[in-house]
Amino acid sequence: MRVYMDNAATTRVTEPVLEAMQPYFCEIYGNPSSLHSFGREAHKALDHARQQVADAIGANPNEIYFTGCGTESDNWALRGAAYARQGKGRHIITTQIEHHAILHTCEQLEKEGFEVTYLPVDEYGFVRPESLQAALRPDTTIVSIMAANNEIGTVEPIAELCKIAKDAGALFHTDAVQAVGAIPIDVKAWNVDMLSMSGHKLHAPKGVGALYIRSGVRIDRLIRGGAQERNQRAGTENLASIVGLGQAIELACRTLPERAARISALRDHMIGRILAEIPYTRLNGHPEKRLPGNANVSIRFIEGEALLLRLDMAGIAASTGSACASGSLDPSHVLLAIGLPHEIAHGSLRLSLSEENTLEEADYAVDQLKEIVRFLRNMSPLYNEFLKDQEA
């Protein structure tokens, strides 16, 4: 059996999304900026996709700007706001558990003379409102806090955090790459100024994303050139992928309540079995206020990379909390931020589900995980030493 449980990394393009995209490769192929009929036909599709995205998050179409990915959206939001508002100040606030698209952009801004405060989180990954309140200063220009964590799945209280930031005169951006299509989002209710999203996390293709910029908010352009995206993001639009994003986000929101309930039940089934049937395991992230498809567990006396390789041999695609595969000896910055010691963080596993996963797949994954953990622990001197200490 082959089981895909790495949907937080990327998702499969579904048939309805692919069907919606296909005419825009060879039939409706005009440049949306052209004035002739071919261009007008393409521009009509662009406008429709913009409306679909806007409707999905409670925005107006003129507040949606298409980008190449969520990383670009994050970069644009941070850099654009930082430079547009540096007359007010050069202080930025974010958190210790953000995606690297935010963290690395903040590191670069620090090299360029900006000051960044990285807020701590609690054991569940929550940003405490009082921590944000204490970090705000008169020269704080932008606060960026993710809507839901990509590793441990914790969903942040964005509306509350946004109010604190905006009461202090700062703009508020949220990286909602993992949240869009997974939980209800209303940018007006949240009152955020900017929100990033990415197509390939919700069954649209890779290479397309969007940035919501609230009407009236002015930020600097990131990519310069032509006058596309109302003169804010240069470059001929990736029309087929944008159409795919529009179709995917509309389908995701239309089916969200029942889909989220089903995925959450499957997630809880898996988590319950893992914690009950594999000794010395723990759940990372909040047990309830988490993304429907996210199951992140730490398994003691196990090295994450070995676990992943064995799962892959069993046909199961997942990801680990360890960054060893990227050449680093350090475990996930997110797991360290919630207080896990290195040795436990190194043995973490993220299984991320979609509506395409089944109960049969979930049970197969847990059954294989149990056998793999047993095999790896039998070879672990640390585990054997631990058992001897327990018996003494």
C-alpha cells in the first residue's frame, strides 16, 4: 500500500482543479494585459479567479494580488511594509515558530538596519497576548504572526492578537498558508491588514499564491517591471495556475465544514492509537485548537530521519521534526520553541492528512509505525539502558 500523509508539504492537484486549468494552456492563452479579444478573454478568467479567492476569505476582489507562492507573499508583506513605513519606525515583531519565509526575511531585514523581536510561545505553540503587548513600541511598524503552525498545527488567536497590534498603531500580517482551505477565515472579522496564501497547500498547483492587502494599506512593491496586478506585482500572470487556485479555494470553502469534521475524526483516531499503543510518545501542539489534518507526535528513543526512511520503505510519506535531511544537526526550531529537549525533538513525526486519506490508510500507517518503532528501539542503546533503569 502507498499512503500519502505529507499534505502539509504539498497536496495533489485534484481532477476538478486540473479540468478548470486545462483550457488556459492551449485554448485561452492570451496575455491578460493585452487589449485584443484574446487578452480580454484571459483577463475575464483572471477577474473570476480573483473573485473566488476574495469570496473565500471575506475580502474584496481589489484586495487580492496574485503571486508566485506563499513565500513570495510573505516576503512582499514584510519587506513592503517595513520599507513603506520606516518613517514611523524600524521595529518588527514576529514569533519564534514562524515559517522560514518569515524568519529568513526578518534576518535579512535585521542586516539592513531593522530591529526584530521574536516572541516566545507556550508549550502548545500559542503566542500569549501579554507577550505581544509587552513587545510593542512606538516605533513598531508591523507584526507578523502565522494563523496556524505548519509543523504542530496550533491555530493562533489571530483576531485577539491583531487587535492588540493595531491598537498600538502597527500593521498586522498573518501567514495563512496552512490555514486557508482548512479552517474558516474572514479577514474582515480578524481585521488583518495582510494575509498570505499558497495554492499547492489546497490542491491547486505549485507556483501560485496570493497576498491579501486590505484596502487603504500601502506597501512597497517587491517585484518591479510591468503594470500587472494593478501596478503592484510585475510579471505576466500565471493564468492557468491562478485559475486552478480560484477553483481549488472555492471547492475547499464550499465543503469545509463536513470535510474538516471528517479529517479531524481521522486525525484523532490516529493520534489516539499512537499515544495508546506506542509507549513514550507525546502529542505536539494543542490537542483541540489545531489544524484538522495535523498529527505531530514525538517518539522517545527514536531518530526522526531513520523513522522517515523506514516509513518510506513501507510506502508511507510523512515528514519529521528533525532538520537533519537539510544538512542541519539541529531539530525543528518550532519544537525547541515549545520546550522540547533536543533528544525528544529529534524523534518527532508529522503526519498530515487530506480529505483523500481513508481509515484503512490511517490504520495501516499506525500499524507500520508501531513495528518500525519497535525495530528501531531494539537497536537503541539509550532505550535499552532506559528499560534497565526502569526495572532497577
